[in-house]
Amino acid sequence: MNDAGKSDVLVVGAGVIGLSIARALHKCGAGMVTILERGSPGRESSHAAAGMLAPQAEAETPDDFFRFCRASNELYPAFCAALLEETGIDPEFDDSGTLYLAFDESDLHELGRRYEWQSAAGLRVEHLSAEDTHKLEPFVSPDSLGSLYFPEDRQVENRRLLSSLLSYCEINGIEVISGAEVVTVSGLKGIADGVVCSDGRRFSAGSVVLATGAWTSFIKGAEPLQGIPLIKPIRGQMLSFRAAKQLFRHVIYSPRGYIVPRRYGRILAGATTEDAGFENKVTEDGMTLVLDHALEISPSLESLPIQERWSGLRPYAEAGHPVIGPVGGMERLFVAAGHYRNGILLAPLTAELLSELIVNGEESMFVRQFSKGGTAKFKTV
Ligand code: GLY
């Protein structure tokens, strides 16, 4: 085993969660932070995502998880503005709002149900007639029977967000080491002291954070993952169109799919939800489904060339809720994984909570709710 270096905090995983945590740790004065990535930074589900910041469009009920999503959404304007200032890379935060369309009786029932619980909870939501929906978005299908408008659901260009976070790391001396596949968390007397990679390299650290997405359950060592539910991959396939002019202004959902307008005529469409193990690839059936759901939202898309097809593996834990906090069975080992459909949305708040926990020992209400592990024991770094 060769010793490859020592850090105050090792963050395992360079997706949006790991990168955001590393940035927050650096801002909190956590000392030397190093990120280890099994592949290339920012190339897994964070890259595959659609960048929707849409708690109201995605949530079923006003539960703790919904409140967590809303709280992270509220951090987004400042998160993106700070990253632009720090790196010069604009994550293209867009707060135009989101539409949720109905096409039949059952969809209308779903809209009514969402409108009721969301307005009762004091959230901003508007019920639009078919006519008003078309005024807002003229290229939406004429078959649409109306929509809900969520003015506080937003979007960000997730690939630019990743570039901006990586640039922050580079500017601020946070080393991101690619091709470092962590297999084991090492520890002495129940206290994490580093990790070991599949090629035998050993990295030492005062604290270890697993931001390892769908790969979290592969990591072993002194039963460190005690209490953490199995995190498994759920594939999402997507495609994008290229339009010569801007056809849409809002993110537009139906109960079956969504389209996301981006700058320069790019329009994303998603997504499948498939239990296909680690087979990260597009399939003919998946593409047909995504295309059908996009064309239901807007038949105008049919005439546009398809620019890109891709897939990603969402990290799914119990109930689709993330696992954030200390890991039982090993002190100074932390996890932030299982963000499933909401990794981009939950990155700023996850980062804030984990950095406060690691640096100051402050365990927030959200960490108590979403932690499955043991009690937090800290080392001042
Ligand atoms: N958040 C959208 C998706 O996971 O498809």
C-alpha cells in the first residue's frame, strides 16, 4: 500500500454534491480538502441531470423532504451569484418558473390535488386555463387542457454549474484527483483516518465524506456504512433538440415527462426511470418513450433535429430520500448520498449542512431528519 497524501478532509466523489461540499468546507476554513473521483469529475449523474430546481413540480406531499428541497431552492440565487463572482463561469440560473400540464381527466385530477395541498400550505401556485397556458407558451400542444404554474420552481445549467464548481476548486487549491476508486474507508479504534483505492493507493485524512452517489454501497471497511440503507442506481435516459429560435420560456412538465429550454436553442427532454443496474446506456425503447412524452408536451419538437442522447444513474436510497450525516460505527466518517432525482437542487443545502457538521459540530434539524447513522463525533480540523 503506498501513501498518496494527507488532507484535513477527503471528499470521495466529484459530482455536484462532493464538489459543493468541498467548496463549503474550504469556505468554513476546514484546512486542506482533497477530492477523490473514481472516473472523471462531474461526469456521472450530475452531468446527465436536467438542472431543474423544482420542488413543487416533483413533490407529492408537504413533508420534511419537501421542506428540505424548498430550503435548498432558496439558497440557489446566492449560490449561483457567488459562483459567478468567484469563477467567472455563469451557471445560468433561471427563475422563469415551471408549468405542469394536463392532457386528460386523470391529469386534471392530479393538477387539482397538487393545487389544493400546495395552496393550503401557503405556496405560490397558479391554476391556468388552456387558453392562458397557450398565451404563456404558444408552442405547447393544443391538446393541453390547462396547467399549474409554479413561479418559484427554477432551473440551472447543471453542466456549467459543474464547470464553475471545478473552477472554484482549481482557484482555491482543492485538489481533484481523477481515477481514484475508493474501495475501503480505513480507521483506527473506530475512527476514520483515510481511504484505500483499488490500485492500492492510500490517502490519509482527519475526516472522510462519502459523496459517492449510486456507488456508495460498494465502499467497505470496518463496517463503516452501518445504518446506511442500500443506495442503488436508477437509470434516466434523456435527449436534447436543437432549435433555431427560442420556442419555450419555462421548464414544462406533464405527469409523464418534461422539457427544459436552455440558452442558444437547446431543449432537453426527459426522462426514463429504470432499475437497470449499472448499465449506463441509452436504449431504443428509452429514447422512444422520452420522445413520445416530449411530443405530447409539444408536437412542434418533431421537426427539430436531435442533438444529443444520454443517460445517467440516479442514486436511490430508501423512499428516494438522501442520506446526510455521520455514519454509525465509525467516527469522523460522513455521508451525503442518495439524492436520487434532486441532486442538483439539494447540493447547496447539503454542502452547508455537512460543512457545519464537520467543521463546527453543528447538527442541524435536517441532518437529524436525514441521517441514518450514528452520533456525530468531530475532530477540529
Ligand atoms: N429530476 C428529474 C429527473 O430525475 O428525471
